[in-house]
Amino acid sequence: MLSDSTILKHITRQPKRSAGFKQLVRELGLHGDARGELDTRLQKLVATGELIQVNSDLYALPQLATDKNLVVGRLTMHRDGFGFVIPDANSLSPSLKSRLVGDIFIAPHAIGNAMHGDRVLVDITAVRPDGRAEGRIVRPVVRAHPTVVGIFHYGSRHNSVKPIDSKITMDIVIPAGAEIPDVRVAPPSSGAVNPAGEKPAPRKKSVDRVLGDEAALREEWDDLEGVVVDVEITEWPTPSQNPKGRVIEILGRQDDFGVDVEITIRKFHLPHHFPAATLKEAQNIPALIPAQELRHRRDFRALPIVTIDGETARDFDDAVTVRHLDGGNFELQVHIADVAQYVTPESALDQEARLRGTSVYFPDRAVPMLPLELSTDICSLRPHLDRLVLSCVMQIDPRGEILSYELCEGVIRSAERMTYTAVNAVVEGDAAARQKYAALVPTFELMRDLALILNRKRQRRGSIDFDLPEPVIEFDEFGLMKSISRSERNIAHRLIEEFMLSANECVAQYLESKRIASLYRVHEKPDAKRVYDFEVIAATFGYSLGVGPLPIHRVQFKTDRRAARGTGKQARTIEVPKDVHITPRMYQKLAAKIAGKPEERILSYLMLRSLKQARYSEENLGHFALAATSYTHFTSPIRRYPDLIVHRILKDVLHRSAERRDGDVPVGVFAEPDGSADPSPWSKRREQRESLEPLGGPISTEELHEIAEESSQSERRADEAERDLMEGKKAKFMQDRIGEDFDGLITSVTKFGFFVELTDLFVEGLVPLNTLTDDFYTYHENTRQIVGQRSRKTYSLGQRIRVLVDRIDPVENKIQFAIFEETPTRPSSKLFSRKSKRKRR
């Protein structure tokens, strides 16, 4: 059977760790459709960076390229025309790793036909003594932008589209006749990649085209000047020619309501049109649950089970209830929508869900992973309706320890659709809320008590909880932004979080104990360099993680020693922190120390930045922040593809292993946590256990690896899109507040200025160094301060300051502040608003 590992192992065995397509076909004995599968897998391995395409026929392991000073990496362009390539770690040889410091600079003339975001093959032309490198792009490996969103402009010679993303520095030429799109044309698949140098695939017209729409569209958009459009690239750029394209969508004017979301969706290539086959499958799912299906499930319909979500939520994929057991223990039931019952492997629904990877949430809408027929109907645990679930029923003692748990297929009937606000009102004693939900008040009080117990248990084992707020945009009745505020978390948020964490750990531990190949949510311990950088900053506030003296490894490059030879100068020495002993409890203790202090916001943010990013993996590496030895994502299969995969694996295990009671009814599988394992995998006392290869499961480890990589990338793409839109919303919101002054907090200090976060609004902006005109200011790297040369006036992290909104960059969505200086004749605050417009002196 052909697999990615088979291809990689065969190439590894070659003398030069490279092989051509025809060679692989011959040596692997491939015929017929297998040749096409090989081509597909090779392109996918190139896209993920596991292979590089040296030329049209030759594929090699990334390390091979280092023999010729070739490196594979991601190109990031600057608006001024130059760029940097961030090299893939696995494409660097040990010699290059020791010599290179930072990214590879690419001059404008060396960009070639590459565009921002492309994965490229770079020839390193020079490495300076300080480790900085320059190079030229040999060719793109994977194109990042099959489509580009931008502003349409008419021209005397030709029409063009100026990309909204300023890092895409070249305008797209639009030939005559390509200005108006065909109506309802399916855009190129956002998840696919084009091999470098290939002409983009032709557009495919969907089956729902309506006659006469083209004429109506031409009449509506007779003048496209200044209109936002989405362009399909038809010819890639050359050193002497801009890329060419054709308009495939007209989105509207940039300031029109909702167009910013449409821009973001296309800028980040989020799949947002469900194919006809996917919609057909969703519409053909029966609304009623077959009676024979109910007979094979645990029946929880008589219990007071509720969903608890935000006010605007429409997809309810988790429901909970808690009750007391004899002896003083708790029973926690977590019921998750059984999406895997409807989304089967290799179906059109499954393929589209895998392509999307996750739902993407914007302030006023969402791009769902599954069609609405599933996400808001048959898979949504709506109140008073029978719904199929996968259930985790846990017995928990008064200290929060899980004594045993049962995993089973079930059916529930949610008693109520609750919101976080309503549940919080009930447990906080609001009389009206308690009267409205009188029958559920005892259940909510039990939930509160158990959530606090579970939280204390997590604290005992060292779990980290920064509890950083997130921005929330509020709209008026006309859909216009009226404020940007910090999100508030109450006890209802915490109890759902604690219950979901418990269920996720139980499922992960069970599958691991059975040695079933599965997906895990992993979070590795931070790098020594990041810990070192944080310790340096924390020391300026008088704090430390308590890691003790950091061991430093001092290194000198051969090139530096050669350059210094005979000059009397000493070769440059670089200090590299060695691996340090760090545990989650160290972070937890420091978070407790700074709680409520003025510097809490700053240090919590810096602690978070020092940690690695959580990701999905087929290998269980533990979860550092949760101090969990085994963790997965099981509780959101409507909106996350990895959760759906875990459901699919668990259902397979249940069908093969369920204990049968009461005739033919499978009750489920029962398990008890293994108490022998150290609760913290980062403890010095942890014994090194031999890793066991999974015995099997419905999905191979190779496919799980691919799903983990794809899902992690989809998650990062969604996060970037949500963050990008939020920054645009903030910039637009502050546009009408230019000249107003606000209180703020310095959150970051750099050599080009310092960033300030406003106290009343969750908005951050830069005070550039060159705007500080009352003195000559310089950046002191050792103290991370900006200090005036004459006055010794200092701007530091955590400092309270008053600024005014100076200007907004509508292209970059950047907000620039200036220091607000009081005028000697400031009017009385009784007569003028605190935020009235004042001129900077």
C-alpha cells in the first residue's frame, strides 16, 4: 500500500537522498491509478515541507538542499519591495544552523516570480560574520495565493487590482474582458496548492447558474473604480511583468457593511462555499432518529440535562448535568453531539470538514465547518428534542479526583437552552432568574460546587490559568459598532470549562490505555531561550519563575574567528541558553503572585508568549499548560475536525469493546484512571517510561499525522483571520476618535517606539520614537526602556500614560498614538468631557 512514509523511506535510502518521479514509479512497482496517487502524495509532501522539489522531476529530503546552500522557507514581503525568508528548520544542515542568525534577506531584484506567503527555494549567496544571510529565490515551491482580494482601478493602458494585503507588492493586471465575473462561479479550492510554475487550474462553473444574472451584474456594477473584488491569478509574475488575473467575485465598496468580513474570508483563503455534493448529503439526512438506533443507546432523556452557551450561539454541541451520589461523591455527565453518526469517513461532508478543519467565528457571523442542516439542526443539542450523543459519565470524589468513568453512546433531550449570563444569575442569587429556572436551581448549585472543586484539583497539580480577556465588539440596532470592550468570564464559563477538561482527559486516557492510535492535543514545554528572555524582563519588575541560574552555552562561529585573526580583536561570542528545568507550577506560582498587581496584565501576556503554541499530534507529548499527562479534544465535533476524528475512533472502540447488559443493549465501557502515573510529566521525579506503539485502531498513525498537521494549520489560519478582522474593526472604530485622549498602559517597548493599550477600550497602538520631540530619546535594550538623553525621562513596561489618537493607517490597520501633554490653561473637567478633542501642544 502506497503511503507517505513508504515514499519518504525509499527516498531516504537513496545515495543522494533524492529520487525522480519515474524512478519512484519503477522502483515502487506502481501501475495505473497508483501513478496518479504518487504524484498527489509527492505534491502534498512538498506542501508540508517534508520534501523539496529540486526541479520538474526530482524530489529530495530538505537536508539535501544544504549541500548547495539551498534552503526551503516561507517568504514574507515588505511593502517596500524586499523580503525575508523564514527557513524551515528541517531544511538546514548543522553547519548552516550554526552560522545563520535570523531570517534570510532577499533584495527586490532577487525576488524573482515569488509572491508574499509562498514557500520558496532559496540559494544563500552570502552569510555575514554576524550570522545574517542574504539570498536569491530559485523558484517558488508552493504558491500561497491562488486568488487575491483587492481594489479595482481603471487605467489608460490596462486595468488593475491593488491587493489589500500590502505585503503583496505587485498590482494584478486585469486584461480587457476579465473585469466582470461569470455569475456563481465556484472559486478555486482554498485548501489546495498549485505546484510552482504551473498555470492555475481553470475555473469550474457550478450547476446553479441563472440566465440573465450576468446582464444584471454588469448593470449593477457598471463602474468598478474603487470596488473590492476577488481575483484569480491566471499568470504568475516574472521579474519584468506583474501577475495577471480575472475577477471572479465583486464584493462591494470597502466601507459597506459586512464587506470587511468578506475581504478577510478571501484574504486568508477560508473555504466558505459548500459544494453541491456536500449540501445534498446534509439535506438527505433524516430529521427523525430511527427507533432501532435508540434501542442500542443509553437513555438519558429523563435527566435535567442542559446546554450552556453564549447568547448568540446557534450550534450546541455539549450538554451537562451533575447529581449527588450516595457516599458524598458527585456524578458528572458530559454529553457531546454524536456528529460521527452522520459524517462518515470519505463522504462529501467528511472531505469538506477536513478541508475546513475548524469553524471560524467573526463578530457578526461564522464560517461553519459543517452545513447548517447539521451544525444548527440535527447535530445541535436543541432543547426538548431527542439528540444522539457520545457521553462521558464520571464519578468524582469531594477532592475532585475522578474515581471511575463510563464512555457510551446515548440519547438525550435537553431540558433547557441556558446562557452563561442566566446560569451566573442563578448561582449568584438573582431572585427573578432563580424563580424562572426553579426546577434547575439545585442542579446549577451542584455544578458550581463541583466546578470549584475541579478547579482546585487542577491548581494542586500545577495547571496554569492566565484568564486573559478577549475583545468583544458591541453593535447598535443598525449594525454599527458602538464599543470595544473586554470579555468577562463568570462562574458559568468556568464550570463548562472544567467539565469539558475532565471529559477530554478521560477520553484521552482511555484511548491511550487501550493503545489505540488517536489524536492528542499537545503543548510542549517552552524553549530555554524564551524562558531566558522572560526572566530578563520579569527581573525588572522584581519577579522570577524560580528556575534558578540559567546555564549558558557560549559559542563562536569559525567565520568570526577567521575574521578576527590577526586584527587584535576578539571574535564575537554568542550566549545560547541551555535546556532548563521548567514546570507548569512555576508559571502558576508567579501568576498567583502578580494577581491584582498593576503589572499583572503585562507579565501574564509575556508569560503566555514565552510558552509554545498548542497543536494536534498523533503522538502523546502531554499538555504543559494544563499539567496533564494525556489530553485530547473531544467536546466540539461540530466546529473542530480533530474532535470528530476522536469521536470516530471512540465509536469504533465502543462497538468492539462495549460490555453488554440487559440483553443486547451495549451499556458502554468502564474505566478507572491509572493512579500510578505522576500527575505532572514535567516533574524532576517523573520516571521515564518506555513508549508503547499503538496496537491499532480504525485510523492509521500515518493518516492521523496528516490530519494533525492539517488541523493545526487550519486552526492557525482561523486565528490569524479572526485577529486580522478584529484589528481592522478596531482601526475603523478609532477613525472617528482622532484627536481624543485616553488613559493607557505601556505593554511593549521596542527600538522604534512603545505600544500602549487603552484602559477604557481594548485597543492598542504605537507611539513612534520619532514623535517624542521634547528630548532626544534612545532605546536601552538591557532595561527595555526608552530614555531621554537630557531629561532622563523614561518610558517603561507597565507604565501608566495618557495618549491621544494621532493617526490611523487604513492600509495596515495600525493605530498611532502620541503623548498627550496638558495645556497650562486646561478647561475645567466639569464643563468639558474627559475625552473631548484637544490639540497636542
